[in-house]
Amino acid sequence: MRELGPREQVAFAALCAERLLPYYRWFSSAERWGIDRLQNALAAVWGHVEGQPQSREQYEQLLADCRRLTPDTEDFNSSLAARGMDASVAVITAL
């Protein structure tokens, strides 16, 4: 990872988040928990990779939204909550 430039590191983080996002969709469907903002946040990450960054305020709002949408495993009886949490944390890390 150290050999990659900053943009490539963000792209790698976004790819990891993309791989986990289906788990969040699964959790979201089962628990009726929102996913739109998480997908928007990941789209913003890809926009940055493609040279179309958003403002600092927009990134901060996306981070706040993703944190709010990160499921707490103690609040859900489903094992899907942990997978949803993993996906959400991956998006937050990419941001």
C-alpha cells in the first residue's frame, strides 16, 4: 500500500467498500435501514478518485451520515448487523 499514491490508496479503499456493500444492502433490506446515503458517500469517493472532489463540508456531512447509519451490533439481534457495520466502516475509511 505504501507504494501506491494517495489517489490509488483511496481507490483501493473504495474497491474494498464496494465488495462489502452487498452485505449492507442485505442488512438494510432485512432491518429496513437506509442505504442511500451510504451509496452516495461511496459515489463521492469514486468522484474524488476520478478527479471530481466535493467540498470539505460535503465530505463531513457524508461522514456524519455514514456514522449515523452504521449499525450497532448491540441494537440488532441479526448477525447481519455486523456485516452491515463492516460495510459502513469500509465506506467511512474510504471517505
